[in-house]
Amino acid sequence: MSLALQTFSTVKDANSALQASGTRYLGGGTLVVRAANEGDVSVSSLVRVTEPSLSQITISGGKARIGASVTMAAIARHPELGMIAPAARAVGGPAIRNMATVGGNLFAPAPYGDFAVALLALDASVATEDGEMPIETFLAGRDTGRAVVTAVGFSLPKAETFRFLKVSRVKPKGVSVLSIAALLQRTADGAVTAARIALGCMADRPIRAKAAEKALLGCKLTPEEIAPALAVAGEGITPVTDPIASAWYRAEVLPVHLGRLLLG
């Protein structure tokens, strides 16, 4: 089946075209083009945008704004984004990272979407032509929207507060068994005052481990004190089963790898 490709210079025009049945947005193409090559007949037309702002990275006042067309490779090599570079490098191999975009990663179903897991932990906002929304809100409704994502924004974390871990069977570019990102604020003596923990592959899209976040408050990152958080890490999860791992296995190893991340 052939695909029609429409190119627009503005997001507004692309959004109008996306309302047509069978139309999908084309970012880096790592997901939608592969699906078409594998026989997905639900898409008959692709829409892309050349608006320059979608490919820009802006760092100002301790905040980052990354255009939806920015690739994982661009993030990984940006001098002021070193704290989240590991999450960008976790996306496939070099060829994929040169194509895969921030916007596309937000829509990637499990077991993909590792960078979106990091953005969820960072409490990012997602921008469209209509405005901005918290990433948690966006992820919950991403299957119903038809608007082009234009950018993501977040406060730059201090290096010691942000942690990311991807677990895969094939190194270095295998598909995720699971991924975990955590943003932890601590007092001078090491007690956790705030925590955001995001999980990949524990649902069909990134989710937060809210019970574990709550259990960590007031704790120091020692094996004894984080044990209650690890015990409840699986609350609310619905892990995926695929050729990489079963839902049972993912649930079993989640506390192990969360513990490793926290004790890191």
C-alpha cells in the first residue's frame, strides 16, 4: 500500500490536515513508517511540518524547551542537557537516535518510549498549538488527540537529583524490559523531601509509581529505609507482555531495579 506525504510550513496547516481519516503525523518515522512497512493499513496519508521552531532547543533561566522535532542524538550531544543525555542514549542505536524525535517518543507504546519516562519524572509540560498541559495529562489522553505536539518544557534538574535506568536483554541498544526515572529532592542529611518516580513498560504508556514516591518521603537512601517503597512499587501497574519479557517477569524485577536505581 502506498502512502501519500503532505508537507506543510506551519503547525496550523498540519493540524487541519490531520483531521482527515487515515492521516498520521510523521516525525522521525521510526514508528509510523515501520508500522506501514509491516502491513498497517490504517494509515493512508502522512503529514510533516518544516516549521523551524520545532527543531530548536532553548535553555534559559534554569528551564529547557525542546522542540518536538529535536532528535535523541541532538539531545545526547547538547552541552547543557547532560543530565538527561542517558535517557536519550537509551533510545535504540545511533541510526535510530539520529531519526527518533522528542514528539514521537511521547506517542511510543511500550516497550518503547524511554525518553518519555524521563520527561514524566521531570514533570515536563507538553505544548501544542492550543497551549500547554502537564505530561501526565497528555499521556493519559494521547490516543484521542489529533493536534501536533510542538515542544516539551521542564526545569533542568541538578545532576544529583535525577536518575535514569534502562534494563534490556541486549546491550547497548536492546528493547526495554523496563525503564525507570526518578527525581529526588533531599535535605542536607540525605532525607527525601520530594520524589517523582516514572516507570516504562509497567503499562502501555509511562506511569508514575505514586505509592513508592509516598513511601520514600522522609527516608534516607539506605537498603533498610527504602524497603517499604520497594514493597509497594508494583501498586497500580499493568505490565506489558511481549517477546522481550512477560508481565509477570517485569513485575517481579521492578523492585530489584528500582532499588538499584535508588541506591545508585
